[in-house]
Amino acid sequence: NLRNENYILFFSASDYVPEFFDNVQTWEDATPVAASGTVTGINAALDSVQGDSSFGKITGILRNGSNTLVSGVILTVKNSAGSVINTSFTGADGSYSIEGLATGTYTVSATKIDYASATSNAVIDINQSTTVLNMNITPTVLGVGEGMEEIPTETALRGNYPNPFNPTTNITFALRENTTVTLRVYNILGAEISTLLNNEPMDAGVHQVSFIATGFPSGIYFYQLLTTNEAMTKKMVLTK
């Protein structure tokens, strides 16, 4: 009984690392699934969390940009090796608690659909078993062309929607500062097929650019964002 639309799928189970389809930790990196007829083969293989009986704990509260408490946020804690130690969700009061942490430095990631995912570091000290880490996540505001109201804390290529697409998709990226931007599209062989932005001066904020693939064959394509100091690439799929 689903509408013929694109959906972001999320998988979770107790004592396992939750993920979005297809094997990613944040909703911005998820591959949307088009519910056109009966769709099969949408599977997930969840990894076990690696937390144990260690005494360390990280607690905190999640708020949005206007200081409102945010429930349903997915928290993931990784150690310095990048392994997921434990996860949690914020409750109705915006609070969370993640246990089973040994001493050391951890990266805490927070993600929720329609909010910009965020990360922060936390340290578990042998002399202090509980570390308090409050975080803010900002609602994403999408539009076309101009910078949005959100001022990001980091430059990021957030992805394209819809994906898969035919023939038009919107590529969204965030700039933490004013910079020049180049946005190019490549085919599976690495050949450049389109330049959407060419060294364009752009303000800090969230931007969206449309890519129209009329005349291009079905297949996998890559789009690359270049700023003064950074470069990042993502994949998209054209289906006809």
C-alpha cells in the first residue's frame, strides 16, 4: 500500500549497529528505494556492537537550532579505530545514554531524517565514568540555487534526490564558508559528461543544483564537488 515514491529505509535491532540502505550510517548517504510495483532484494546485514561491561558512559541531550528538544535521533559511538562500540536513540525528552565504553576518545554521530547529521568527540576518563555530551542538529531546508537559511558547521556533499532518478535529480551540498565551487558529473569510465558549476563564487549555506540527464544512457554516474580547500564525490544511478 505504498505510494509510487522514493523511500529511505532504516534497519535496526537490539545489540546491532543500525543502518540506512545501502549499508550507510547517515540518512544523507542513504540510497532511496523507488516503490514502483513489487521491489525485492532490499536487504541488510547488521554488525554487532562491540560494547562490553566497561564502566564508561556518555549521556546528553539533543536540541535543534531553536533550542527545541529532538526525539528519535540515532546516536552512534565509534572508537579511534572506527569501530562502532554502541548506539542509542533519543527519547521524547531529547536525552540519550550510551554505556559499555572503556577509557579513550570516541566520535559520537547524530542523525535523523530531515536534520543535518552532526559529529562530536567525547573522552572517557578513568577518573570520571560518565561524560556529558550535549549536541545540536539543524533541520535541513531545501531549495533551488540560492543558499538556504542553515549555516553549516562543515562543508559536505549531502547527496542527490531522487536516486535512482530519471531524468532529473537535485544535488545538495553545504558550505561552511564563502568559497568558489565546481560541480562536475562523470560516467562510469571516469569521463566528464557535464559541468554544473565552474569555479562559481558561492556563499556559506545549503545549496541545491539540478542535473538533467536527458540524452544519457542508464547506468552509474559520479558527481564531484570541488571547493577552494576540499573535494568530495558521490554516486548516483540513472534508470530509464
